[in-house]
Amino acid sequence: MSEQLEKAIQEAQEAVTKQGDTVEVDAAIQKLAELKLSLESKQKEFEKATGKVSGQSKEALRAALAGVLERRMFYIPSFKIYGSVAGFYDYGPPGCAIKQNMTQVWRNHFVLEENMLEVECPAVTPEIVLKASGHVDRFTDFMVTDAVTGECFRADHLLEGHLEALLEDKKNPVTPEKAREIRELLASVGELKQDSMGAALKEYNVRAPGTGNDISPPFPFNLMFKTSIGPKGDMVGYLRPETAQGIFVNFRDLLYYNGGKLPFAAAQIGNSYRNEISPRAGLLRVREFTQAEIEHFVNGEDKSHPKFASVADLKPLLYSRELQMGEEKKAQPMSLGEAVSRGIIANETLAYFIGRTWLFFCKVGVNPQRMRFRQHLQHEMAHYAADCWDGEVETTYGWVECVGLADRSAYDLQAHTAMSKIDLTAFDKYDTPRMVEVVKVVPNNKELGAVFKKDQKAVKEALEALDEASALALQAKLAAGETAPLKTCDATFEIKPGMVEIKKVTEKVTGKTYTPSVIEPSFGIGRIMYCMFEHSYYTREGDETRAVMGFRPVVAPTKATVFPLVQKPALNEVAAKISRELTAAGLSNLIDTTGNTIGKRYARTDEIGVPFAVTVDFDSIEGDGSATLRERDSMAQVRVPQSEIASVIRALVDERTTWAEVAAKYPAQKATADEE
Amino acid sequence: MSEQLEKAIQEAQEAVTKQGDTVEVDAAIQKLAELKLSLESKQKEFEKATGKVSGQSKEALRAALAGVLERRMFYIPSFKIYGSVAGFYDYGPPGCAIKQNMTQVWRNHFVLEENMLEVECPAVTPEIVLKASGHVDRFTDFMVTDAVTGECFRADHLLEGHLEALLEDKKNPVTPEKAREIRELLASVGELKQDSMGAALKEYNVRAPGTGNDISPPFPFNLMFKTSIGPKGDMVGYLRPETAQGIFVNFRDLLYYNGGKLPFAAAQIGNSYRNEISPRAGLLRVREFTQAEIEHFVNGEDKSHPKFASVADLKPLLYSRELQMGEEKKAQPMSLGEAVSRGIIANETLAYFIGRTWLFFCKVGVNPQRMRFRQHLQHEMAHYAADCWDGEVETTYGWVECVGLADRSAYDLQAHTAMSKIDLTAFDKYDTPRMVEVVKVVPNNKELGAVFKKDQKAVKEALEALDEASALALQAKLAAGETAPLKTCDATFEIKPGMVEIKKVTEKVTGKTYTPSVIEPSFGIGRIMYCMFEHSYYTREGDETRAVMGFRPVVAPTKATVFPLVQKPALNEVAAKISRELTAAGLSNLIDTTGNTIGKRYARTDEIGVPFAVTVDFDSIEGDGSATLRERDSMAQVRVPQSEIASVIRALVDERTTWAEVAAKYPAQKATADEE
């Protein structure tokens, strides 16, 4: 089996390499992408067959983590007492706190640091806005239904599942030729149009899961939740599928707010809604989720960034188009400075946000070794996009897209101008006025009127609308004494010399009007949280039942616990006092006066990822008045004077000091066997 | 005119006093309330007639404030480029920052301080949840439509407007008798049932505004936005009209999370949605708004609060039922301790939250002299409510309800138990088991079977379901040798001696199962913001065009501005350095290097309520290295060493120091005439 696979991989790689030499046109690139995906699926199969990656250990980790997350109420299915509804989750106290903390880090890291203009717009949105953005017409997935039961399925999921099952069927193995065909189809499932999707489902005789019934042909299903605004029922509204549109429709006011100056960035944090056909994978695909989006507006002719130098030396894992199509199929660390200078990332502004995003992920506790930026292949991008990179994080579900960073050119503002007829341009005032040669077209109204009568106006407008090249071409003919045809919307007219004057003149121009380009970093907060949960989870060495959530202090839901060593009123009093001081310092904390052993109490707080624990003992009241401060991951303990505890923890949480510095400053305390 | 009115007021007051003596039953209280409202409307009319309150100055203030709020993009109508949709607003950068700050203060003040369990639930809610809560059936306003155009109106608004116009019509004055009748109707418009609303609209011949057309009879219009969940279209969903239900449906998990212990409080901050028939008054009545709600679960038999002492001495303005029905019609300051001990506020827990709410309002900049807690009159409360108080703030729109504080007894949890069949009770374990005498009913199955045959089971269940008193009454009859009738759902059966044994026994009971009561403080964040805006707005003495938003530093959108005194690179550099230090300290700041005069730059920042300004001058680079720090409201200035500026402003924002202390510590700097 594995020999056969290795041969298949080699074949596929040869095909990729061969294709790689002729990369020129989109079609070739698309072919390459398909081959690459086919190769990846072969590699996956190989790893499974040779046990290089253990599918089981992944599932065991996922199940163990899910146990902690649900038991500790990080998040649970919504409306549980009514049987739940797929795709909706409630954040319980620790999940809610982490989400708040993460959002606040995001706000400080992006909005405050860059002086972005933060806005908050409603989720309920009138149809015209989403008509303009294209969501009403194109925000769809293909759906099929069970011909008997009417149950609904996502066509691509169904086809993928069916094809993967065919490949894995050991009893009735497909021929190598058929296998290659199936793999190529698998690689392009996401890009299939309605017809080809229907044809593929038919060809492979895909049937409804569970029942085995016939399925309907695929049809587009719009993913937006629809509603009606106002009492009359005549105004269609949708719940926004993304927060970005709220920024675009406000562009004019935001530009004015910013004193008419570009570049500037606006940001929005808020909930978006997608009525997924079949939600799955927990927080990774839900129907209501929190987005944090930035729209950085910039003159398309100058996408440099004044603060680029501050990220140029960062070396995140970049998975460029080139690497995806190369042999190793592996992201490589590369400095952002190099990536821009080599033209791998399209411009400084996009690279700047990739760098800032990388720093954000590190800050909130995603492992930078398990995060990469993957460039979109040419065929994955919208036609107007200049360059796109996804911030992806490795989890037990594979690589999960958590952030999209796209240079969307001027598409969005132009779309809203087309629909609203409102000017959404900016004016770039030159430092000093420039003398510019322009072509002027001056129709001879008298002559036009005499010849074209009622069509005079149409002809005049068509002449004035000529671009420079066409105007000069017309002038050349007229100058040669010839006539020339001129098309209007309805007819063609013969233009003769004397009907129009066309000349080059030099004019003083003070600036240029343009529709700004937009660079859009878009974050899915729930997905980042889930990835962070996976990266934070571990078990104490030697005890697989003792789960620890190793949250970074800044995102940890509870910053500290306070324990009296034993149940004594005097110790409880001191503990209560320390708890009050922590609260006053803005540090969320829990006091645990149960009679459980310290070890048991630590185990509890480890599960919700409390980074610091304060234990009050008799020395705290009778001796030197100090208490024990313990760090979660190292389990190291020091003695800190009571009066300094709140400020030490505050400094640790704010990252103004490190545990190493604290451990060096205060005397160590050895943990007893009972405690751990 | 005014003499006539004074007489009317006297009459109304006499009626109120007379009624006051006989306050016993609800009907009488309702009558009283009507009289009170009638009195208030008379007083209003009187004030208008005598010019004691200038309606015009209110409107002028409101317009001036609206100018600042829109110009500075605190909030603007949503979807402006598409002509806007009533009832939706976007928060621009300063509004968004204030909302964030206010929400964070709320979270620290309530959630952190009380260790509340914060949750976050979806806005999209399946129908069954809102069926259980009563919203599907009863969350309605009465609507009427223009019989010709179909335009929709709120019936109560239309009737009120019509009646007020009748009272104010000087050309065709109504008779005193009619006026009294109209005023009584006006006072009860909010409580009218469908029939009486229809009758009133008919009686007064109310017609459609604008067109004068006939109107339809009033019909209930449900205010929830409706949608459909999932691809099949068979699951009705609504956007939640309040965040509270998400907490109630999670009660069981939250109780478990809290170790099964009561009391505890859960909280949620999130958006709610109401499809208002005719939104108006800006942020005060919108279709999508942010709520912050607390559900404090407590054993109904003990509503004391362990931290009540910490608020007992606060003296907010209380407008009790008694005061509303008294002669002065004015809220009075009263200590919460007194209010509880005199039975004015129903219990300590409710009073505790009234106190904490008052402190919150003070913290975010609502004038405590212009805020009161108004108790609901008996007829305003739902039948299950034990006591309700509204936190109201005085604005140019009158007294605006910003917070509702209600003791809702066990209603909500019982409603969800009834619908979901899931047990939502708590168990109060006694410290030591108690011996309790109970009545035991033991049916004689053999005898019942022989006599009642197929009805045996129904009779048995009816016997076991008897309450103690009925069981003992039955026992008395049987003991006397008599027979007794027993009703089941379908029939009545004759019970004879020997069919059942009924006896008193003493049992050991370890605790009691009960459905917790809930005390619910519910905050409308947008309303509080608007009220705070009105209370913060003022103009500089002597210059009515210089608007100042006197925000408290903790809620101010921008904490500081940094100005170089004149445009010089060296000064710009120092300003940039200070700005970076402020950002590093988490302080939002703006740097203004325009060549405008300092005075003009101050005027700009006053409008967005920046509390502190730092000016960098030549002494900052050549002299002692200090810079000027100016406080917005006093306009006082001091010289602070550059290295201390960020920490001084941080301390001022965190309220760890006061401006008076700063002014005492650092040398004063006199402002030049040019600057102010």
C-alpha cells in the first residue's frame, strides 16, 4: 500500500514540477493548484497509512479538551433545555471573560496603536446595502435535498465525503486512473459551478446520507438570515454576513472625520450571521460569530507604510503561492522585509498587517510555530483582488483559517458608488500644483445642431466622453480631411471636420481624485479562541488526568486565586482582604475556602487556566506577613509580602515584569508533596 | 388662563388627597394614578402658560448638542448613503469609544466587583424560548393603519397626540368637563386594552396624520424581528428582544457552575432588537440597542444581601409610590437603609442594586441631582412582580427610563420549566436535618381496584395529589364513617372508609427544593449615553459658540491631546514621544501638529470632551524639560516633567488622584489670553 502511494506521490510531484516551468497564465496556475491539492491528499493518505501522524491521538486530544471546555462552561450549545439548535453556542463565564480579554487586546493592539477609527453599526441591514456588495446575489452555497425526506445537505460536503469514501474503499478499490480523476475532482470541489456540481453528483451517483434516497440537483442557497424591517412588511432586511459593509457605507463621513486625509483605517468589532446549511466543528463553523475587521483605505498608487520598518525583521511562517506549488509543500520563515522586496507580498501595507497580525497571535497565546500565512492561489482570489493571505493555525481539525488579509483594490467603494450614486472618492492634493498636458474636446454646437438636429445632445456627450487615445485618433482622421464614425448608445454618427475641435493643452492641476484601495484584515474571534484553546491545553507531567489550560495571563479569565491553607477564620480574613485588593487593582480573582487539599484546589484552577495562586498560611498572620505566590506552568512558588501581592500580579498580567524577575526578587518556597 | 388652571390644579389635588385616604385596593390605586397623571399634565400646562419652564431653551439645547454629536460623529443615522432607515444608528469613533468605556466601567462595577457569572448568548433565538417567556404572544404594541395609504402608526402615540391637541386648541376650547375626561383618558392610554383603545380612537374621531384619512381599528403588532433558522425554512426564529432569556435558559448550568450554591448573579451585555412601529427621539427609541442585564437568583424566603451595609447610607432621590400619590409629586433623597426598614423598597437585595446603580450613574457622569428611582405603581407592574423601580434621568425629553430594577419573583424560571419540562429548581440544604410533620396519603389499591376498575389509576393519583388541608378534611369525614366526593379531571368519585389511609407522620428533612426568585437590574446603554451627553454638555462662560463635552475621564473617548506650541520639528518630535508614552500606558490620545492657535486646538478637543491636554514648548526641549498639562473644565494648567506625564494622566483617569492633588503638587502655569 505505502509503496503504491509513494509512487503516486512521485508521479504527482513530477507533474507539479513540469507544470511549474510553464507558469504563465491563469489556466496553468489553476491546473497547478489542482495538482498540488491532489498531491496533498496523497500525502495525507500516506501519513495515515504509515502512522506518521496519529489520527487517533488527535481525536483523543480533541475529546479531552472538549471535556474541559464543556465541564468548565467555556462554551456550551445554546438553548440546551430546548434541545439546542446547531451552530449556536453560549459562552459561559470563563469563555466570556477570555473573549472580552482577547477583544480588548485586539483593540489595544490595532485600534489604539494605529489610531484607527472604530465604528459600531447595526447587524440588521437593509437589502440595498447587501445588493450593492454582491451578497444578495452571490453569498450562497450549493444545497441538495433528500428527494423523500427533504433533509438538506451542502453539495460540496456531500460530494467530498463520497469521493473520499471511494478512495478509501479497500473492498472495491478504484483503478489508478479513476483514483487520479477523483483526486483532481476533489481538489476543485470548492470552485465548481452549479452545472458541473450537478454533473459530478450525477456521475458518481451520490445519494442522500442515511437514507440512500435520490437527491435533488444542487441549487444555490443564500446564507443570509432574512427579516423584515418596520411594521409594513415591505422592507427586506438581512442580518449582516460581515461587519465590513458598515465601514464602507460610512466611508464619506469617516474621511471627513479624518480631515479628508488618507491613508486611514477604520475598524469594527461585532457579530455577523451566516445561516450555514450544516454547521459543524464546534466554534469553527457557527451561525452567529464575532468578527473584528479593519479597512485600511489607501491611495492605490502608493501602498507603502510609514511603520513598515517596525515589522520588517519579523519572520513568520509564509506559505507563498510559490511554496505551495513547490516540492516541499511547507511554509518557510521569511522576514517581511525580504518578502516585500522580493515581490512575494504585494506591498508594504499588506505586509505590515501580516506582521501585526502575527504579533497579535503571539500575544494571545497561539503558538507561532503552528501558525502560517498562506497566500491565495490565483484562482482562489476574486477578480478584483490584488493579493490575499490567510492567517492559518494548525489544530486537530487541520489548518484553520482564522484571519483573512486581502488587498481588495477599489472594488467595495466603487460598488457602493454604483448603487448609491454617492461619490466615494478621495482627493490627493499635490504639494505643489502640477502642469499636466491634457486632451480637450470642444464640440461645435452650431454645426452639430444643424446636422444632427434632435441627436445633437447625444453626439455632443459621446464626443466629450471619448478617452484621450480615441479623441486623438479621431482628430488625426479629421485633420486628414476624412470623416469618422462615432458610436452612441443607440446609433452611429458620421463626424466631419469642423464639427469638433480636439487639442492638447497644458493645465495647472492641484491634485487628483481617486477611489481609494482598501486593505482588509478580517479576524474571526471565535476561531482564534478555539485554536488558542488547543494550543494552551496540556496535562501535568506524569498525570494525564490533570488538565491545564496554559493561558497567557493577559487573556486568562481569572488572573489569580486566593486560598487559605486551612479553614481558619483568621486565614479566611486575610484571604478576603487580598481578594479585595486584587479586585481593586482590576484583577479578576476567585477565593476558595473549601476544605479541599491545596493540591485539589490547584487542579481545579489549572483547568480554567488561572496563572497565579496566592496561598495564605500562618506566617501570613503571625510570621512575616508574607503569602505564597505560585505560577501555574512552572509550579514555582515564592514568598511575597502581602502588601505587594496585588501590584506584583498586576505587573505580571500587564507584562511589565516576568516570572523570572519575580522569582529572582522574592525568596523561593518549596512545594510539599501533598500540594502537587 | 393661569387662574383657571390653578383652580383646576387645586381641584385635582383635592381629588388626589381624598383618594389617598382610602388607598386599599388596586382599583383605588389605579384611580389615584390616573388622578396623579391628570394633575401632572395640568402642572405642565401651567408651567408652559406661566413660562416657568422654557420649552424653547430645551429645544435650543437639544439642537446645539445634536449639532456637536453629529458633526463629531458620536453617532449618525445608519446607511446614510442609501437614505437611512429609522431607528438605526452607527456609533462613530468617539461614540464607539465612550460606549466601550461605559461598558467596561459597568463590567468592573458589577461583574468583577460581585463575581457575577457573565455569559454571552446568541441574538438569534428559536421560537420556543420566546413562546415560553411570553414574548411571542404578548410583546406587542397596538398599531393602526391609514385606510388609504396603508401607512402605520402606533395607536397610543396617535391617541395621545390627538388628545393633547384637543386640550391645547385655543380656538375651539373644550368644556372643563370634557377636559377632565380627556385628561383621565390621557393618563391611562398606556394601559388600554384593544377594545377600549379602538373605542377611544372612534369616540374622538382620530384620523391619519398628514392625510386625514380614516384609520383601521387598532391591532396588536409583535415587535420582534422574525427570521428563519437553517436551510429548510421550517424553524422560526426571532432576534431576541432582551438578553435576559439567555440567562434563564442557562440557569441549570450556571447553578452547577456555581457549585449548586445560591444566591448568585449572572450578567449579559449584548444587543437586543425591537422592530418599533415608529422609532423617534434619537438614541432613546431604536430598533437595535445594547443592553446590560443582571439576573440575581435568590431564595424567595431570604432576600437579605450580605453587602447591603455598603450602600445603606447612600441617599439617592427616591420617588416612591407614596410620593407619586402625595401632594408634592417630587422625589426625595432617602437613605436606602431607611427605605428598606420602612418597607418602601421591598428587600435588601433590590435596594442594594438600586444603590450600586446610583453609584454607576455617578461614575459615568450622570448628574445625581437629575436622576431618580421611580417605583412602579401597582397597576404598572406585572402580576407576578414583587416590586419594581425605574432608574430615570432628567433630559430635554423629560424623565427617561434608563434602568429597570425588578423583583420578578420565580416567574421566569417557572415559565421555562413549564415549557421545557426541565427542572429549574435549587436545593436549600439545611445546616442540620429537621424533623417535619407531614400528611401521608396511602391509597388502598386492592379496594380501589375492586370498586373503580379502570378508573383506579385516576382515583389513586387524585388522592395522592391532595394538598394537606384537603387530605385532612377527607380523613375527618372518613373517620366519622361518612363518604366524600373526590374530583378528578373527568369525573367525581365517592370515596368510602377503608379506601385510603391518611395519617400525620414526622419525617427527617435535609433541605428544601424551591424555584429561585430573580432580582433583575436591566440597563439600556444607549439611553444612558444620551442622558450623559445632555448632562455633560455646556458652553464656555461668555462664549455660547464654544461647546464643551465635560466627560468624566474614565468614559472620555480620548484621554489626552498633545500639541506642539508652534510648528517646529524639534517640538513635533517631543510631542510624538509623549504620544507614544501615552499609548504605551493604554491612554488613547491625539496629536495635533496643525499650525492653528492653541486656543483653536483646545476648542476642537473640548467638543469631543478630551479631559487633558499636553502642550510642548521650547522649555520642553531647552529648559527644564517639562510640558504644560491642562485640565479641560477648570482650564487650569501646571508644568509637569515629561517623564511623569503619562503616569500622572493614567492616575487621573483611574481616579487614583484628583486634579486638585496634581495642581497642588506641580507648579501652576498661567494661560495667555490668546490660548483661551
